[in-house]
Amino acid sequence: MQHTASQVGALIERMKGCRTALLPDFRVRILDGNHLSGSEHRLGVLRGTAAGALPGQGLVLLDPQRMIIEDIIPCEDGHAQERSLLDQVLPILQPRDLLIDDRNFCTISFLFGIARRDARFITRQHGRMPWQSHGDRHYVSKCKTGHVYEQTATLVDPDTGAKLKLRRITVKLNKPTRDGDMEIHLLTNLPAKMKAVRVATLYLKRWTLETAFQELTVHLRCELNTLGYPKAALFAFCVALACYNLLAAVKGALRGVHGELTVENNLSNFYLTEEISSVYRGMMIAVPPEKWEIFQTISQAKLAQTLRGWAQGIDLADYRKHPRGPKKPRVTRPNAKFHHVSTKKLLEEKRFRQKRKQLVAGNAGR
């Protein structure tokens, strides 16, 4: 994965296809975990249980500037705590890195480990994280999601007694989270010159990786429920991550030619991946193998020039994004009286009600 990411990342830079840097002075990385969905019960050890069979999970690092998956830490145990893998994340970090992650990764040892590597973090505070307050929080400003407050906090390492001075930023939300929280608390060791509102806005970029996971699952079909063996399921997931990076190279070429805003706002990832998957088999049949040999030894500069040339000939209207309208309010369903219902009977009852309504309206009009 690291080899693919380095090659694709350099190619995107040559094509001038990077996105605007989130924080120019830092190398921003987004960390999140992905649990592979339950597999079919094909293995002998699974046939006697009705519970979902989890084939594994992985921690993934995303580079949001080039939009590539930079690294993955796989784990075959689907029940393992994501926190148990954090020791493998620390060696990847470099000085001047900024790691954005969720509260699942908010542990004293991990935050101290990041600081010791001269890196920075923005993490949502876990409810059980012990901390010491230094003064009351004060109001800073308003952001897109609510009102922002800031105060100074200190973490203490229980093993060594070392202290880590942080900024604790609170966002009073306009709307509650999915868990019903009206406030979120962020811990960061970014310098004070980095305004609290900017920190809160950067944390929202964490959803960029959630979107990437959705694209992997829906468009690239990375989770095959027929793969029960953990090694096989994780290997397939890693192959999908490599394909995601190759797709990132295509989108990097498009950004370099058509502009970042045009690609981000108008390009549909679904139509792009659908085009690639549907045309690939035909190309393998129609184009003789010798035509592909040039790409085995082509230089990176020549490949970047070729991809930009192809991107110039693409009509983005063929891959236009169709944003959905506002969501309709969820229908409240009554408690089920039966375990199953017959769809056919429900449709017949609906047609009967419609006919009766038409008869009543016809009789009223006479």
C-alpha cells in the first residue's frame, strides 16, 4: 500500500492535481477504522452460529490533499479494540504531521506518543478521558455548526507523571449529533496562532475518510461477503484500497486540467467507476497486449503528460453528479404485529382502497 501511495502521490503532484492544503504548514493525515461487514457462514466453524461473522478490520490513513490511502494497519480479529492497533500508527507519523481522528483514538498514551514524535493532533475528547482544567472556557466565535469556546487543559501520564498542555475547544452545536450530543470537545496541541474556529473546521474534514469508505464499499465493492477467512477478506480489502489510489490518479488528472472546484462539485464518482468497470473487459479484448507494453516502462513525467492529455478530451457532462434533494421526514412505523408480511397482499389492499375511493368520488359527483 505504501508503494502504491508513493507512486500515485508523486504522479498527482506532477499533474498539478492536488487539492488545496488543509493546513499549509503541516502534513495532514486523517485516521479512522473500518470493520469489514459480516461474511457468509461458509466455513465449518461458522455454521453452528447465527451471529454475524466478522472477518477483520483495519486502521486507515488518508492523505486529504492528494486523496489517497497512504497506509493501512490490518487486523484479523474483528472483535479487537481499535485502540489496540494504535502502537502501530505512531511509527508512521513524522515531525510536523497533523493527525485528525475520532474519540475512539483519544487515549493518554496515544496523544503523548504523537507529541513525542513532534507531531500534532486534533481529536475528539472521549467521555472517560481524565484531564485537568486551567480556568473557565471563554467564547471565541461562531462557526458553521455552532458556537466555539476554548480553554486550557492538561493531561497527565499516570506511568511517568509527565504533563501535556493542550487546548480544549468546545463546539455548542446547532443540531445534535447522531448520539444526541449537543456539544463536542476537541483536544489539540496546535499552537495558539491556529484559531479555535479553524481547528473546529479542520475536524469536520474527518468525514472525508468516511466518504472514501463509502466509495470503497459501494462503488469498488471492496467487501465480499463470500470471503470468510480473515486473511482473504483483508487481502481483498487492500486490493480495493490500491484500486482506490489508482482512481485517485484519474481524478488528480481531471483536477489538474478542469480545476479542483469543478471536479469536486460536478464529477460523479459513481459514473466514473461505472465507466471504468464496464469498459475494462472490452478494452482487454479489443486492444492487443503489445499496445499496453509501453506503460510498463513509461516514465512518470510521460505518464503524467499522457493522463493530462486524456483528461483534456473528457466531457465532464457525461459524468455529472446529480445531488439528491432534501431528505423526507422518516415515516413512523407502528410496532410489528407479525414477524412477516405479504407484499402482494399489501399491494392488493392498496389497490382496493384506491378503487373504493374512486367509486365514492364518482358517486358524489352524480
